[in-house]
Amino acid sequence: MAATNNAVSFTPNIKCLTKKRYPATAKYDKHVLRKRLDVEEWMDGQLKLLFDCKGDEDYPLEIDIDDVMDHESDEDKHTYLKEVLVDAVHAPENFIKELIERLKTLTSNHALTKSHTR
């Protein structure tokens, strides 16, 4: 019985290999990254309180800041967050209001970034 060569050979796409990758700091400056991280850390702590998490226990959802900021009006953001937080153990109203206010500090930078990524 003769042996057959079952190897598969792929020709690399040179265009793909030479594509530049930019770190997050190319998209946001360090100041914006710090502000964004502060908001995310605050959100994490508040979500643990809203869902009554104990110790290292984590809450059952994720809120993407960009998804919230994609909603144009504060009312749309509020409605979106209220739907996402429907299963929260504690009332999310204060969290939602505070988050919307904190996101306003990131809004102008978010708009600039969105226009550059299109």
C-alpha cells in the first residue's frame, strides 16, 4: 500500500500579515483611558451591590459602556439600562442616573472615536 500525503498547505495572505495593529492608546489618550477605567471600576462595584454579590461572586450580566453611549438621549440610555437591569436584586434607579452622568464625561471622546473607526 502506498503512503499518501494528506498535508494541507495554506498560502498566507501577505496583506493580512502586514496589517498594522494599533494599541488602545492610539484610539484613546491616557487621560480618556483613565476616566473610562474609573467609570468601569465604579460600575463593577455598583453592580455587585445591585445584585447583592458576596465575596468574589460576580453579577449575571455585562454592561458595555459603548453600547450605552450609542443611545443618543439620556432617556434612551435610561430605558436601555432599565431593561438590562430588570433582574437586579435592588432598585437600579440611582445607579442608572449616576452612570448616565458619569458617561457624559466620556461622551465627546466617544463621538470622536466612533467617527475615526468608520
